[in-house]
Amino acid sequence: MSGLSDTAIVGIGQTEFSKHSGRSELQLASEAVAAAVADAALTPADIDGAVTFAIDVNDELAVMRCAGITELRFTARTRGGGGGACATVQLAAAAVASGAAEAVIVYRAFNERSGRRFGQPIAQNNQARVTPPGWNWYLPFGLDTPAKVYALWYQRYMHTYGVSNVDFGLYPVVARKHASTNPAAFYYQQPLTLEEHQQSRWIVEPILRKLDCCQESDGGVAMVVTSMARARDLPHRPVRIAAATQSHLRDGDEMFDYYVGDRATFPEAASLGRQLYETTGLTPDDIDVAMIYENFTPTVFLQLEAFGFCGPGEATDFIAGGNIELGGKIPVNTNGGLLGEAYIHGMNNILEGVRQVRGTAANQVPGAEHVLVSAGRSGLVLAPEGS
């Protein structure tokens, strides 16, 4: 990770977040890219690198044509799904640090609600596709949606610590509280009560209700990564990439993560925490804001414990005590997260981390300097220059 701390995020851009964008995924990607380049006060000709997800359908050459970028000398894509969100920034920072590129655009865009819906049964969702490797082994057991796949993991956590779905409901209430005061959030001005959470229908009984599941969203996000030296000459306060890393364990799996031992824990996230803290010299008490990927609510509980914000099995009481709310010990997902703002594969959480360090977030945490962003299997620490 050495050398990455000399890089920074200098521009961010996004489209609106909706359930029906009315335009192509390529247009969404191009709009977000153009907005990020403009926010950085750069021109499209300044961009010479591009990074996105392996599963993003927007070809780099198509995006560069639409956004006016003249030449790319570096491209890369991450493995997996949402677990690779922070890895996109790691790849971009590595390109800049190595000299492979000077200014890299990172983007992700899709019509996940009005187009291909990731949360639907895999057979239905891939009628015209080859079933992805791994799914064939589990489909005979009825594991045909992400909610069903992840629920087996979460059920072990519930059994070990005596957690119920009512306990899980504590987090969506906080997420919607934050979203309700964020004008960019889909659920702006729409807070949630625990009673309303408990009235939502079961998706996987007795583990996940509908309001435990992330949104299906249309939209695009993008950001520009360059060197700290160049960032100092640009208008926004540089947001330094203090650390960026990934964790993929021998017996792990992006989704069917049943084989790594104690399923009441999240060992990849614990590994991320160790790496990020060792690189930066920070401790959990030094983190001002945590942006935590939450495709489903239990992942917040597991990651709060994995990153040392509370002890094993203590997340329920930690959340109930107001610790993850604005003004709490460690505000979490101040934009509303993937449940409250939008689900753009976790990338919108990185943008919120940038805003918190800049001091421009809708729900700004006073004096925020160290922001931990986790995608479970990849993570970042964002900080101002000199911190």
C-alpha cells in the first residue's frame, strides 16, 4: 500500500438516483464521468486512465467517446461485485502512484431497477445468459437470489448471539433517518420507524425483511484520482487516499462464503481493518465516519464488530445506544447508505466519504478527518492532506 498515500480523489460526480432513469447505462456513466471531471476542474483531455467493475457493461472506449476523453493509457477492472467497490480506487491510485497514468476516472453505472435486477432469481435474471460459475452448485438447493445466499451466513450470527430480526431493524431506521435529510437520497424526507420495518414483508423468514435489503437503483457515479502534487493546484480540498487494500481469503467466496470457519464473523473485513490500521497508524477510536457497504442489514453488524468499533456480538446494543447516528461515537452511512440513498454497488458511499473530508456533506460530521470506507472485501481510509 506504500505510495498510494501520495494520491487523492479530486473530483466526484453522480446522476440522480431513481427507479426508472429513462436513459441508457452508457448515458448514465458518461454523465457521471463528465460531472466528476468538471468537479475536479480538469478537462476530458486530462484523463488518461479508467477503472470500473468487471461486470460493468459500459465499455471504456464508449465512455471515453461520450465524455470527450481523447486517449487512455491505462485501464483496469475489479473482480466480483460490490465487494470490489473500494478496489476500484485502489487500482486507480496504484496506476497514478506507479506512473502508469496521471489522472484516472473511476465509474460505475447501471439500470438495476428498470433494467437487469440483480436481486431476482438467477434463472429468471439470466434467461439469455450463461449461468455464472458457482451458481450451478447451489441452485438445486433453492439458493437462487442474493438474499437467500447471504441469509445462511446471517442465520449463524443470529444463533450465536441471540439476535432477532427486530434487532436487525435498528439499522434501517438509522439509515433512513440519515437519508431523510440528504436531498440526493431516494428516500429523502422519508424516515422509517421500527414498527414500519417490522410490517415489511419477509424475504427470507426469519432473517431478512424487505426493508433489510438494499435498494434496486438506476444511476451512475464517478470520481477522479490523481497525485497529491497535482491535487494541491485544484480547487477542492484534496482528499488523500491514506490507505487502500483488499482481502480475499483462501476458503472465501464473494457470495457463497460458507467455508472460512466461524460464520458469526466477517474475517475478510477483519483483515481489511488490520491492514488499514497498520498502514495509517490509526485505531478504531481515530475514525470519524464509517461508510459501510450494506447489501443487507446484518453486514453492518458484522463489520462494526470486525473493524473493532464494538466487540463480538455487541453490535445490537451498540446501534441501539445511538452510537452510529449523527452525533454518535462513529456515525455510519451518513448519506443513508445503500438502503437509504441508493445502491450503486457501494460506489456512492465512497463519494460520501469524499464529501465528509471536504466538509460538504448534507449530513456533515463536524471536524471529520478520517473516513473508513468498507466494501467488505476491499476498503479505504480517506483523509485530508497532512492527516
